[in-house]
Amino acid sequence: MINAPTIRLADSFAQPIADGNLLATVWDWVPPAPPLPHAYDLGTVLRRFHALGLPPFELPG
């Protein structure tokens, strides 16, 4: 696993947070850790993501 800097949903809040018709999420910063990622690593992750295909539900347009 690559220890790239990223964010993850904060577990200290009920997600999502609603304010009227608006929804928001709160995230925690996860700092980088060795080994540092390279552009190749991002390409690998993006290829895997795009290979997932469409979600089994309609997305809002």
C-alpha cells in the first residue's frame, strides 16, 4: 500500500451534516508517510477507479 497524503471522512461527526436543503461532509487530513508516492502510483489508482464502471444508481445531473 502506498502511504500517500490524503483525506478521510472524520469519524468525530455524524455524516453528512445537514443545514436545510444543504448537505456537507467533514474530512480529516492524513499527512504523507514514507515512501512518498510518484506519478506512476496515481496512474495505477486512477486506472483501478475508472475500471469500476458506472454505479448501480443514477447520479444527479
